[in-house]
Amino acid sequence: MIKTIIFDFGDVFINLDKPATEREFLKLGEDVNTKKMETINTSYEIGKITTSEFISHYQRHLIHSTDTQIIDAWNAILKDFPRHRLQFLKQLAAEKKYRLILLSNTNELHIDWIKKNITYYKEFKDCFDFFYLSHEIHLRKPNTDIFQFVMNTHQLLASETMFIDDTTINTDSAAKLGIHVWNNDPETEDITDLFTIKSELF
């Protein structure tokens, strides 16, 4: 029986345009490819470097770009947050049948954008019993230590825990620890389908 549900954020609740960031950076200059900047991106995502340091790294390649242009390109991945997903989560929280945890690879610039542009961000956050962002806990998926951190902190049993994420490498990592997983496809599935698609677990 599932007692705890751990949710990803991007392409589970908020819609993403994953190619958008690289596309927007290429408009600023041919010298930047986000795949080549992966180490910098990862360091930023786990809070090892500050936002100003992150921007400075990009400006070494995009010497004519302003802070605002870099921030806008970086945030281009973020889209809308359909309200019906919030309503689903609020109902789930109100029922108090499950412990609800958010576990997201994210960073300060993205969260700042979400706080500014998603008017019900606080309502969303308040639905969770615990809310973990990679840049705050200095851990990120798919590394198993982030799952072990959550499991150990809250004394969870893998057999009673469900993890939902749109990225296969992340759900595969959790599954190795015995956690039940749903690798949702944002093109064809919605978080509100959870109890239909995974009915055998609930």
C-alpha cells in the first residue's frame, strides 16, 4: 500500500519547453551550447555557484549579452501551470491519505520566475508535507543519494513509496532502490491520471 507520493515539478505540474533554453542561447551567440555548459548548469542546480556566478560564466561566452538576456534565455524552458493540476493536488492534500513530497531539480532563477509568474505557487507549495529543491539541499536526480536522503529523513519504506517523474533516468534510479515509479509522458499523460494509470498500487 502506498503511503507516500514523491512528485517531480517540471512536466508533472508545470509544463516545460525543454529545447527552448538552448534555442534562445543560440540566438545570443553561436559559442554557447547548453550541453557544453552542462557542468556549470549542474553546479548551479545544486547550489554550488550563485546566480551571479552562473550568469558570469555564460557572459564569458556571450560577451555582448546582458544579464537580462541570459536570464530570459535560461527561463525560456518554463511555460504554464494548468490549474486543473493544482486542483487535483489540493484535493489530494485535503484527503490526507498520503504524505506528499516534492523533489525537484531546480535552481534559484527558475523558482524566482515561477514565484513571479505562477500566481498560485504558494497554494501549490502548501499542499506538500515536505518541499525539496535541488539548489537548496545540494543534491540532484538521478543520483541515488537524493532519494536516500528523502527516504532516510522521513523513515520511508520503498515498498510504500511512489515516485513520479517525466525523465526515465530519474525513475530508473528510484526504482533501483525499490521505490514504485511512474515515468509519466507529458505528451500523452497528465498527473490527474495517476489513480487510473497506477490503480494497482492504490
